[in-house]
Amino acid sequence: MENLNQRQLEFVSLLLEEKEYRSIQYFAQKLEVSDKTLQEDLRTIRRELKQYGAGVLAKTGKGILADDGIRHNMVLLNHLHAGNQTQKWNSSERRNTILKDLLLHSGTATSVQKLSDSYYVGKASIVNDLKYVEEWIAPYHLTLEKNKKGTQISGREQDIREAITAVIHLDEVTLQNLLEIFQPEEIAFVEALLEDLELDTSDIYYKNLLTHILICIQRVRSGRKLSTAQKDTVFSAKAARQYQRAENISAKIKERYGIDIGENETCCIYQYISSLGNVDESPGWVGDPDSKSDEVAAVLTEYMTEILDMEVRDEDMLLRGLMMHIRPLLNRLEYNIKIANPLLEEMQMSYPQMVGICQIVCGMICEKYGLKEISLDEIANIATYYQTLMVKQTSLVNVLVVCHSGYGTSQLLSARLQQEFPNFNILDVIPSRKLGSFDLKQADLVISTVPVNLTEVPYLVVSSFLTNRDISAIRNNVYLLEQREKVNYGLLERLLPGGHITFGYWNGASARGQKICESYLLPQCLAVVWKRKDEKTEVFLTVDTENEMLRIDLLPGRVEHQKELLRELYRLTLEEKNVRAITRCRTQEEVQKCLRQGGAKNEEPNNSSGKEYHP
């Protein structure tokens, strides 16, 4: 069976799985090829099977079926099994592998036919894969060039390298990711090289530098160097103490591989080193001789703490850490260096409101100081500082746990609560039947696994096993307890006159103002679009009734309005049911009434886990 390719072997395997006649179209759909391609494969397979006294039966109107000669021939079956041990690709794996190959070998043309043969799929599938590649590389200012020589990626070397880095970062950077592109000895060499330099930096930035140097070596060995840097950039870099480290790396690469990476590549390595987080003697912001990094950190903290109602007294160590983070961050912005944050997804899932508010404030800071856009990966890192500050400032909360019986899973719930919330003082764990005899004046919050009827104290209904959704709901509502004041949305209500509320799909204020950033404070529920405007503050609300989502377009004027609007939005999103209540409004009056009453306070209880909160 050595004359059959992988697709044809898979075709035979599919035939053996069927006990009745199936059409060619049936198999073509499973193999993602055209009927015509499979007809040709069938002729080849029949010629090969004839040598083993086997064949494929065919009946008009019914289809094809493997005969008993295939099913009972052990020699033939063993050949089939051995042939099927080669790698099988799903469409996603195939597309990403094609993308990597085209980037790593940019300048070298390939063809649809070659790719079809390599991945054992039809040309139509490869054409779709190339469309995916074309769309994926577009944000990096790269194009998929198609001519008589074939298909290849073209663009600036710097953009190609940025795209290669992004491909590696499609998943968290691990040794396995790197081994798919680079040789083990190359990785070991660069790791040893960085260890000799004794760079004191976190894992995220270390992997970024490691990946950059590996790409540099691979590209220079292929004859593709970075374009000439500006003389003043190189001159400025050479004057810095960190440049010596970059020169040491360059010299070791030349010694090992016999290639001179040159001044421009060395300068680029220096830029990566100067952009490392927590590196010793972190430089000031290279974009400003007076170094505005401390000012940026201070203004950012001023906005965040006022919006979140937090204090910064006695938090010198945390703020110093933030400032040490901002300095290399500004260098990364200046040099267009992107990082991949492995905690991004977890931060977005656990603290979407904090990440969302931080994203908007960072957009405001970038506009104020003329900075380039800060990526969501970077913003998630910044948000951890403020989330830590919030946790540290949360007071002791007296919690009563109510369950169906008061035993078993209730004790597990109590243990989980103490593990997740160190500031919780669990007063007791009681069955729901004893709730009436408990002195609720002692409790700040009741957490129950069964519906309860309470008016004296806020309560939440959660799962016995405390899901991530429950944890998020508890955390949000503890913040509301800390405020000790009636939650209202007066500014939002006042700034939403009749004409500023529309119902439909993402219309409303889409054409008004220049967008600074778009942030999802609640994924799949609330999008906030922050826009540039110099005149009076305006707010536009779009209620997407079909998808049950809200879009709020903010055109801020005065600074105090900016902060108050974000403060109200943050509070609004801490209880998802408040936002859901607005999505169910069908008139402008209903929306304003909902805001005036503080969200969903007058709704019927909602017993779904993690959603119910009654102040």
C-alpha cells in the first residue's frame, strides 16, 4: 500500500468502517475534498487493492462498499494500519502550520498543488486555508503575493518577525511550541546565553526575549536581516549601559554560528533588554528625556483609585512595583515590542470589570500623553496591581452560610469560601430551617445554596460547589458592601435623554466622535466605547434586543464627568442582572426608571447560581 497517499489510506479506512453502501459525496464530505478528487482516488485504490485480491464494490444509485477481500486480508490490513500512523491534521492545525511555514520561509514561493499533496487534502481546502492566512497576516501589514512563481508572504522584515512571534504566541509559549519551529540545540544555546547574562526578569519577558533571539538567528541565517535603523537610534542605544549585554549576545551568536548579525540586529536586542520588566537599573522612558514614566503611573493610579473608591495610603511597595512596571512598558510601546500574557484569559474571566475599566483608563492616558495603544495583554498585567490593592483594602466580612442540611457539602462550601476569601469570618453554617432563629444583626452577608426569604441583610444564592461564576458574583457584591452607600446611576440617567437611547443592532452613536478604545466590561453583555470629544459630556445607549447586549458610547467632556461615569459603570456591571434588566427594557422610560431605581432591585428573585443578590 506504499503507493497510496495519506488521504487515500484514510479513504480506505473510512470504507472499512461502513457496513452498507455509501455515496462518493458522503466520503468526500468527511475528507473535505471534491467528488472529482475522490473519484480519481478510487481508481488508484482499486488498482492497488487488485494486487491483494481485494476491491471496492459499486452499485448504481447506492454507492460503494469495501468487499470481503479487504476485510479479511490480514496482510493488507497491517499495511493499512502502518500507513495510517503518519500525522493527521484537523483544519485548524493545518492552517496554523501553513501559516508558520509561509512566514518562516517568506520569499520562497509554494503552490496550492504542493500544499495539497503535503497535507493530503483537496485544492479547495488549501485555497480556503490561504484565505485564512491572508486575513491573519493583514494586521501586520503583510500580503499574500500570488504570481506565476507561486504563493508567498511579502512585507517588511520587521513585520514578518512580529507575525512569527505572534504565531508562536497563539498559545502560551512553552518549550513544545518552540520545538515546532526551532532545533533543540538552538533553544538550549540561547537559554544558556541568557542565563550567563543573569537577567533579573519575570517569565513573560524572558520568554519574549528568548523567542526574539531565536527568530533573529533563524532569519539572519536565511539571509534576511532587519532594515537599516536610524543613526540617532543606534547612537542613543550604544550610549546605554544595557547595550553591552546586547553586544555580548551578538558576539556569542557569531562565535557559535559564524554569522555576524550586525549593528541593527544588536540594537534591536538592546531594545528588548531595555523593555524587560523588573530588569536591574530599568531605564527611564526613552521617548522623553525628562522621563514621564512616574507621572504616567501616578496619573493612572489617580484615575483608577478614584473610579474604584480605593485609598493608596501605606501602599508604597505596591505603587513602586507599578512604577517599575510602567517604565519598561513605555519602552515596549516606543519600540513596538509585543508581549503575550498567559494570564490574560484568566484575568478576563475572573475580573472582566477591572480589566475593562483599566482598558478605558489606559486609553485615556495614551491620549493624554500621545502614547501608542496599549495591548490587552499589557493592560491585564496592569490590572493585577489594582485588583491586588482592592483585595488588600477589603474589610472583614461576617458571613452566614445557609444550606439545605448544614452538613456535608455545606462544610465543603464553607472551606472553599475561606480559601477564596481570606477576609471572610464565617459566623456559622446552618440548615435553612434554622435561619429564622439566627440573629442576623451579626451578619454582613448571607451566602445560601437554597432560595431564602430575607430583607434584613444582603444575600447571594450560589452552587454547593462554588463555581467560578459564584466566586465572581461574591467578589463583586463584597465591593458593593464596602461602599456603604446607596448605589445609583444618577449621572448616567441624567445624560441619557430620550434621543440618546435607541433599540436595535449596534446603531445609536456609532458615527459620533472618534473612538479611543472599546472595552467589554461584561463579555457578551456590555460594551463601552470611549470616544474623543472636547465639548459637553454626552452618553448614547444602544439596547441590542435581539442579542441581549448593551453598547454605551461615551463622549466625555469634563474630567469629573469622566471619572463619575466610569464609577457608575463599574458598579452597574458588578451585578450582571442589573445589565440584563436594561437589555429587557423596550422603551426609553423603562431604561431611565431602571437606572433611577439602581438596576434590578425590584425584579423577582432569580435563583440561578451566582446571579442573585438582594441588598
